[in-house]
Amino acid sequence: QMNADLIVVGSGFFGLTIAERAANELGLKVLVVDRRDHIGGNAYSEADPETGIEVHRYGAHLFHTSVESVWQYVNRFTSFTNYQHKVYTNHKGVVYPLPINLGTINQFFGAAYGPDEARALIASQAGEFNVSDARNLEEKGIALIGRPLYEAFIRDYTAKQWQTDPTELPAEVISRLPVRYTYDNRYFNDTYEGLPVKGYTNWLENMADHPNIEVKLGVDFFDESQPINKKAVVGQVPIVYTGAIDRYFDYAEGELSWRTLDFEREVLPIGDFQGTSVMNYADRDVPYTRIHEFRHFHPERREYPTDKTIIMREFSRFATREDEPYYPVNTPGDRDGLLAYRGLQDGEKNVFFGGRLGTYKYLDMHMAIGSALSMFRNKLSPLFGGPEGDG
Ligand code: FAD
Ligand code: NA
């Protein structure tokens, strides 16, 4: 009845990397199921019907990595543009570069400090609290960068992201607040960065393009009314599961908490709305955290219209069970729950938990791909009699 050597639940980067390796390296027949009506998980993108501009449906995705093996691997499926990500923020109607750098500092204080002067100023302002004494996020933020910069660029933005006043957020939510004492405002520091020339969905489809890989969309792994479901297949065939770990165990150890995002798209009758791809809104009186303008991710695409643009406002809030889970909240209760689920997971023979939802960890794309490559090498390949370990 079931014509597959391996079932992969979830067609995001983790699941597709496993499927591609299993088919190409071991010659296995792989069945990938996803409950959504498209492949690719959260990295999925689509052409906006009105403008033709590529929109990242689940939020802007920037590819970057310093891991050579991951870079080699992803280049089998797509080539990359030379896009370099930069972010700006609007505070009280003035636009500043991020992450906080010498340009931000000089613009904010109306000064022309050199690196050492700026460092001394921030150190004196940060003296109000010691990092080790900070009892909440606000005190830690002030201890790290001083009150003026914290209040302008961190306080309200963080409150909007968490729907919680920073004085009520644990200090651990931020480990550091990078300040650069140069004018470099490249967002990422990685060796490799770029966007897929033909878009994310083309890249993801290329990964799944193999005669041994079958992708079934619109299939929820917990829906017992269809043939491929947890009850029917666990124990019959090895499974790589990239859905939510608490859902797999029917929330037996409680629900893990997530933040989600709401997106509002708008097509505007102008060629360029904000002159850049991402503009943050630092202040509390603006309800959204940022605006994406997708045309700026691909300045090289001559086919984009010059009289229309598409923007997307992003709003942040806590997720309910019905929402898309985006960022793990990671409360102490969540950490206990995760440990309990990891214990249960050990009892599931030949079910391998991976990816963002399966491990309850925020993973960048290159991390999801990298951890799938190592799960393949270290667990799946030996299970099927293939080579093990690095090399
Ligand atoms: P996902 O992409 O979430 O895929 C999991 C798949 O499993 C989904 O398709 C889901 O439908 C499916 N699934 C779940 N439950 C079931 C079920 N019961 N039955 C069947 N199918 C199921 N990374 C970067 O590197 N750069 C960025 O700029 C970046 N920006 C991001 C912005 C946002 C808002 C978010 C949320 C993430 C961002 N990421 C970014 C991270 C990136 O999205 C992840 O690294 C990547 O999606 C992880 O892939 P995955 O396969 O683990 O999970
Ligand atoms: Na300090």
C-alpha cells in the first residue's frame, strides 16, 4: 500500500534537504507530505498577481551563511544575487541606519564623534546599571548601550514585538546589543550572502525535483481520514518529522509558546515607496514593527513595473494554537516542556525530529539545511546501510 522507503513530514528546507539527500545519495523512494497547499515551508515566495513582484509570504527571507559546506550544497539548486541586506529605522519621523553604528550615534546626538569618543560616551551612559545586576530587559538594555539609545531604538520596538513592557520581560531575552563603532551597516557579517536569482520557490522546487521524490500537499499528518497519518505509518517506515513537537505528542506535556506575525499587503500606485527593502518603526504609536518593500530585494529585475510597488506591514503578537508559530518564546515552562518532549521522543523508534518546529528552536535557513545534512549523514544514512559521519 505504501510505496515509500522514507516519509518526510514537512516540505520546508529541513524536510526537502533530507528528501533530496535520501533520493540522490541513497536512491530511496521518499514521500514528502505537507499540510499547506504549497511546498517550501516558511521560505515560500510567490509573484504578487497585480505587480509580478516576488513576495515572501511568511516574512522577508535573507539567505546568509559562513558555512562552506552549506554554501556549496545550496548552490546546486540555485545561484544567488549579490544582494546585501541593510535595515533602517524610523524614530520620531527621522530615519536612522541599523544596527546601531557610528552613523546612528552621530545622527542621534547631532555630533561628529570618532570611534573612541563614541565608545567613551556610550560607556558612560551605560554606567547606570551593571549588566549582571539587570533584573529585566529594560535594565539590561540600559546597562548595555545607555538610556538614550535604549529608549529611542530598543524599548518601544521590543514592547511591540513582545506585546509586553520591557520592564516585565526577562533580561535573558537579549544577550547583547551590538553597537558598531564604524559606519558599516551591513546587517549580516557572513562570508556568503545573496538572494536566489529565480526566487525561493524555484530553489525549493529544484530540491524536490527527482523521480524518487513525491510531494503530497494538503496532507495533515494527524488527519486519520487520509492514508498517510501518524497512526497508520509510525513503526511501518522511518519518518523524519518537521512539524511541531508538542503537536506530535498531542500536547501531553503542555503547549510550547510561540510568537506569530500578521502581515498586511498593499499595492501602491507609485514606483518606489521607501527606497529600501526594510524600514523598522521604532516607536510605540505606530502599531506595526516594520514595512517590507519587496521590489528592493531584486533591484536587478528589469521586468518589475516602475509605476507600482507592493509593501507589507508586519505586526507581532503571541500565537494561539490556530496561528502559524514563528519564534519560540522560550519561557522557563517552555524549557521544561521541551525536555519532557525530548524524553518522549526517545521512545519513538525510527522517528527523527528536526527543523524549527520539531526542535522548538529558531533556525536560520542555513542552520536548518546544515542540521538536516548532519542528521542525514549521522542517522539516516547508516540506518539505510549508507556511509556515516563526515566525508
Ligand atoms: P518550516 O519552513 O516551518 O517547514 C515546516 C513545514 O512542516 C511547513 O511547511 C508546515 O506546513 C509543515 N507541517 C507542520 N506540521 C505539519 C503537519 N501536521 N502535517 C504536515 N505538514 C506539517 N531564515 C534566514 O536564514 N533568513 C531570514 O531572513 C529569515 N527570516 C525569517 C522570517 C520569519 C518571519 C520566520 C518565521 C523565519 C525566518 N527565517 C529566516 C527562518 C526560516 O524560515 C527557517 O530557517 C526555515 O523555514 C526552517 O525550515 P524548516 O523546514 O525547519 O521549517
Ligand atoms: Na553598564
